[in-house]
Amino acid sequence: MLDQVEATEAALKLIEDIKKDYGDVIFHQSGGCCDGSAQMCFQKGDFLIADHDVQMGEIGGVPFYIGGLQFEAWKHTRLIIDVVEGQGGMFSLDNGRGKRFITRSELCSV
């Protein structure tokens, strides 16, 4: 497991709220499709991690994965998960809470 993801205090609070409702959860940084390139929060077991997915780290005790091809493009990037007002991704557990996760990034050396 790498250590290339961190979360703001607001994100950690939202993660805790979601965990109270759903128990164990995971994050997966989407590579496109329905919600564009966005991090998605799923109840553990509701999203299958593929062999090519890379675990970039943990935030709030929750594993954070990214697709292998997307990781190759972002492997020199640190992801910072934050929260803003708005609706979450269609399939993400932050949807319907009036807040949503967003990904900010900065270059890092790996």
C-alpha cells in the first residue's frame, strides 16, 4: 500500500458520518463513466476491487483505491480528499447529504 492520499478534517467527519450509517466502506477513484473522474465511497462488498486496482492509502481508516491505468497517469500525485456543498456522485454514499467529496491534488515524489 502506498501513502499518497490524505483527507481534510471536513472529509474525515463526513467519512465518520457515513461509517455510522453503513459500517465498513471503501473509496475508489473513478476513471470516468457516469460521474466523471471522481472518488466514490461504497459500502464494503458493494464494489469489487480488481487485480489492477492500486491502494493509494487510507483515510479515516478507510482504504482508498484507484484503477491501475489511472494510477499510471497519477502516480506522482498526492490526492487530498475534501468536502464541498452539493450532491455526491450518483452511486457514492455521500450522495443526498448536501455535501460531497472532491479530490484536490499536488505533485509529489514517489
